[in-house]
Amino acid sequence: MEQIRRLESEMDILKTEQFTTPAVGDSVQPSLTQSSQKESEDSRRSPIVNSSDQEKNKNGHLETPGGADSSIPKENSTGSFPKKEREEMPPSSIPSKTMVHFDQPNRKLSPAFHQALLSFCRMSADSRLGSEVSRIADSEKSVMLMLGRCLPHIVPNVLLAKREELIPLILCTACLHPEPKERDQLLHILFNLIKRPDDEQRQMILTGCVAFARHVGPTRVEAELLPQCWEQINHKYPERRLLVAESCGALAPYLPKEIRSSLVLSMLQQMLMEDKADLVREAVIKSLGVIMGYIDDPDKYQQGFELLLSALGDPSERVVSATHQVFLPAYAAWTTELGNLQSHLIPTLLNKIEKLLREGEHGLDEHKLHMYLSALQSLIPSLFAVVLQNAPFSSKAKLHGEVPQIEVTRFPRPMSPLQDVSTIIGSREQLAVLLQLYDYQLEHEGTTGWESLLWVVNQLLPQLIEIVGKINVTSTACVHEFSRFFWRLCRTFGKIFTNTKVKPQFQEILRLSEENIDSSSGNGVLTKATVPIYATGVLTCYIQEEDRKLLVGFLEDVMTLLSLSHAPLDSLKASFVELGANPAYHELLLTVLWYGVVHTSALVRCTAARMFELLVKGVNETLVAQRVVPALITLSSDPEISVRIATIPAFGTIMETVIQRELLERVKMQLASFLEDPQYQDQHSLHTEVIRTFGRVGPNAEPRFRDEFVIPHLHKLALVNNLQIVDSKRLDIAIHLFEAYSALSCCFISEDLMVNHFLPGLRCLRTDMEHLSPEHEVILSSMIKECEQKVENKTVQEPQGSMSIAASLVSEDTKTKFLNKMGQLTTSGAMLANVFQRKK
């Protein structure tokens, strides 16, 4: 304000000083508001333009009262034209305060007559607009005043789609207008210019706001722009709130630092917690990231951490993605500066994961686990940068001579530029020099005195490996998350680090040797998630031949040890599921399984047979035909009956997924031999496995296979079971048959098949259940009755066609009741008898 007053007083002095030297020319535009005496006197004089003003005008810039340089040319000022151009301009086009002379007619009419005569020229100065038109601005200040008066009347009359064209005019006027009240009105117009500004229009307004902020400085930004944001923080249109959220980030560099960490942070926090629009919260997160890049008040660190946790737990995927791309890396950079990355941020997230695992013994909150673990994963680049910047060689890392190239695949692809290690370090060249020194130090000089790396080796890795041993190995999502985390960690820290620091710690815990077969401690760890995470997260980081051999050897050892110790196979299955998702590992997994196929122990061969079931679904049909089916057929003729039985689920999965006719016939022949060969007549466990497999794959299998093979053989098995004299075996088969028939009830079955096999099979099953499980018998009787009624109705309505058992069994109501009652077979027979009754 003092600068404004000083400049105004200088302008007044300039107005009072008179010089005889003309500034531009003899004829210039007059001010219509000057008195006639002043005009006649000023017509012989012109105002001086001092040297400093000329210099400013030559540059086409205007100095504002705030003292900032404007990048907006003064297009309405003579100073914006070069000297030569001004000399060539018509004299009447150059504004000045000197009098303009007009030729007077050589007539003797009275002034009153002249005035009366001119009154017939229709002009209006009585209205607001007429007053503006008749009063031509003769200085920059008067132009600004005129724009301030006119723009509020112009804006409402401009088409909404074209209003952004007014943004430069509004901003320039708001920037230079002397009256605070008028400036406030103009900025209010700017933020309310468009009812629901789209992305492009918001970008234009933000660009203008940043230009305004650069021009006027932090004090006026705080006093004039921020109140406009605050007013719209709860606006009913999300586009307006979006503009506010984006403005907070865009204006952050131009605000006073204490305002960034107080008012703006509070505004963004309120919007993050309260706004229901995902897009608005996403913009809030990005602006919070920018704020974190400018904030320097350590007292706000904890508030930032709480905001980070809120953002990571947001229900919107867009918000979480923005958190990982912008907010988290920016917060990590500040955390690093404060020295809190290894002392607080990472340990706190690890402790939260451990607490989740302790509390989730009966039901882990996998969403929260993913939230914390993904945050840790996003912090890996920042952690590696800390290790490099605090290394013993960091002072030697100078750019001179030829800079070594970084391999394209050296680092995992970052989620955003802020997670790129070269961006965090400063440049790709500087990173290349540091990496060269890093590898040399690890290989030749060790880690003595390298505190940041020793923390990773001695504290972070052991804690992570301990956590891995506690997660549920059957949780595919958890295994996948930790696998990806270790993969990124190892790829970021490099091959030497992985081989010398990561692998030895896992190997020490796993202790793979046959000496541990009978040791409970040795077996225990092999059944945990440590196995799949080591296999898929560490051993797959690098794909040279020696790396692949190490992975194959590890999986073969695990398969052997688990089989020989009769341990659960969940850890091996989890490894196969995770690796099988990537076709690049299919050949490798088949190599491992072939090792099992030809193993001397029947236990290992049995395990190999069961593993084929997991692999079949992801492998292409060529590999199935060339590698899988031959291996299974080899196992299906194994001397040990348990091995042969173990192949049945894999054969069933092939029938479910493969479409090659020749391949299906080979599998069908093998299954037929299991069912029709006399040597298997009394093999209860084989029959149970076949029925269970039919129930699992039948609904999805190729229809011809289901109609010609599955349903007829289920009928035969039901007939044979009627003759079983051992009640326990008879009930076991009957329950598996009941489950298989229930699954197949949703399939389309021809009328002939229904009459010749499906209904007879159900009747045989009912005979078993009458003696062994009356509750099941009630449901079967209802099913049979409904089937028989539907067959009769179908014969009348569609004598030529096929029918759907799903349609024939039940109406939608009845079907729902059936599915609901399936799990409630312990209820009374009287209740179950009504399950399939029609509604009256």
C-alpha cells in the first residue's frame, strides 16, 4: 500500500510539471473532461515521460504497485509501440493530454444556433452506457477504471461457451485496478464465470490465476484469491469444488509459507474428509502432494501422515492411485529431508501390518493389508535414493567424462515420474554414476559404516521375512501382494544386493535339506507363505539361465520335502498359481512337474499329479497336448493306485478347458478305463474322486462329453452303489453323487437323457438315502417329482425338442428355495418336505 501511495504521488508530480518539448507530435487526442482554459494552455505543452518510465515502456511491461513485473504487454499504451512505429502512426491515434484543433467554419451563426442544430444528431450521454461511451479513457488508470465498471455488465451477456475469452480481460483488470472492492468483484466474476467449467475451462482459469499470482505477489494472492476459493469450498456443483481443489495446488508456490501449512492445508483436509465426489478428492490429493513439496513446518509432519493414511484408505480407486502417484512420493521426499523415512514412516507402516496379522487370526482385513503394503511398495524408490545419497561413496559421485548408461530394465517401471529414482536423485546421469559406485562398493568393499543400507539388511528384511511367515498361504491376494513387493525391492536394489543380502536370509530360514524331513521346525516353514513369496518374489527377479535353474531346483526340493513329510501342499500350490499366471513360466513349471513324474517316490509322483490340475487352466492347448497329457497318461499307469487316482482331477480340468476333439477323446478314454476296468471295481477312493470331479467340471464341460459320458456314468455309479454293503462307503458315495447331481441340475439336458439316465440315477440315489439319510431323501423325492411333471408337460408342449433341466426342475422361486435349503439339511423332515411345493 505504501508503494501504491508513493507511485500515485509521483504521478501527481508528473502531471503538474510542464515542459515545452512535445512528447510525440503536434496533434493529439484531447480529454473531453478538461476545461477549455486548461485545454488551450495544455495544447502548447505536453506531459513529460521520465527515463525510467520510457525504459519500462520499451520493454512492454508495467510495474504494479506490488512491485512484481508483469508479463502482460500494455497494448492500450503508447509505450507498447516501438519508437519508429509510433512516428509512423497517424497523429490522431496517439493519446495525449494536449488540445486537438478542429477547423472552424467561416460562418457567423450564433453558438445557440449551432447547439440547437447539433441537437438533431442523436447522441445519448444520459444512460450508464452512454456515459461510458462519451467519456474516452485517456490513461491506463482510467482504462482500468472503465473496464472495472463495464465488465460486470458485459459478462452476463456473453454466451457461456465463449466466456473463457473474457478471462485475460478480467485478470488484467483485476491485476491493475486501484480499488480493492472492484478487484474483489472481478475475481468473484472470474470464479463464477462459467456455471460448470469443464476440464479445459478450469485449466484456463487456473492458468490465469497463476499469472495473476506471479504478477501481484503473495500478499495479494492471500488477500484476494484465497477468499474466492474458500467461498466455493462447499459449492453444489462438483466442477466448482474441483476448481477450488486444483487452485490450492496451483497457487501453493505463490502463497506465504505460513498460509500453505495452515489455511490451505486445512481447506484441503476438509475437502478430503467431507467431499463425496471422487474427482474432487482426487484433485485434493494432487494438491496435497504439491503442498507437501513446499511445506517446511516440521510440526505438520504428523498431520501429513494422518492425511496419507486417510488417502490410502479412500474407497475410490482414483483417489488411491493419485495418492501413490503424487501425494506419497511428495510426502516421502519431505520425510527424507526430516530424516524420518527409516526412523518413522516405514517402521510405522510395518508395525500396522504386524498388528493386522495379530488381530486377524480368524479373519484378516485384506483390504487394509493391501493398503499398507502398497504404500511400502511405493516407498521403495525413495528408500533406495536414501541409501545412495548416504553411501560412503556419495562424495565421490562427480559427473566427469563419459557417463555410463543405465539399462532400460534396471528398475521396475515407476507408477509416476515422482517414483522414478532418477527424478528423486536429480538426473539420470547422476544416478548412473551413483549406481556404478554402488555396485562396486557392494561387490568389493562391503557395507561397513553404510548405516542406511545396514538398516535395510539388518532391520527391514528380517522384519519383512517374519511378517511373510505369518500370512495365510491360502490367500492368493496376500501372496501376490508380498510377491510383487519383494520383486520390486530386489529389482530396485539390484542383482548383487539380491544375491548377497536377500537370498541368504530366506535360505537360512527355509533350510532346504532332506535332514529336515522329520524335523517339525524344518517342515513348518515350508508350509508357510515364505515358500511362494521367495519363489515368486525373489527368485524370479532375474531371468538368466542360472536364475531359472535356481528356481527350478527350489521348487523341486519343496515338492520333494513336502511330499516325503506328508505335509500340506498349500505353499507349493500357491507358488504354482502365482507363477502360472505368467505364460513365461509355464515351461519351467512343466520341467518341475516332470521331475516329479519320474521321481522314485510314489508320494512325490502323487504330488506332481495333483499339481497338473492347477497348471492346466493357464497353459495353452499345444503345451497341454505335448507336455501335460503325456505326463498324466504316464502317471495314470503308475504301479501305485494312489498316483493313478491323483491324476483324475487334472484329467477332469482338461475336459473343462480344452476344445481340441482329439485331445478330449484321449482324456475320455483314460477316464473310461478308470470306470470300466474290472481292477477298479472296488476302488472306493477312485470312485469318490471321479464323482467329485464330475460334479466340479460337469457344468462347464463340453456338452457332448457331459451328455455322452458324465451323466450316463453317474447313473452307473448310482446303480452300483445300491449294491454296496458297507454303509459308510455307501453313504460317502451317495453324498458325493447328491452334490454332483445338484451341480448338474443347472445344465441343459435332452429329454431322452433325462428319461434314460438322469431320472433313473436320481431314483437310485433316493434308494440309498431312504436308508442312510432321510433328510436328503426328502429333497430327492421333491426333485424327482418335479422332473417327472416337467417331462410330461414338455412332451405335450414340445414333442420334438430338448429341454432344460434348469427350467424343468423348478420355477425361480423353487430353485432359490432349493439352493437355500442345501446347507440346512439338519432341519426337520417335515420342513424339508415342503421345499419344492408350489406356491398356492
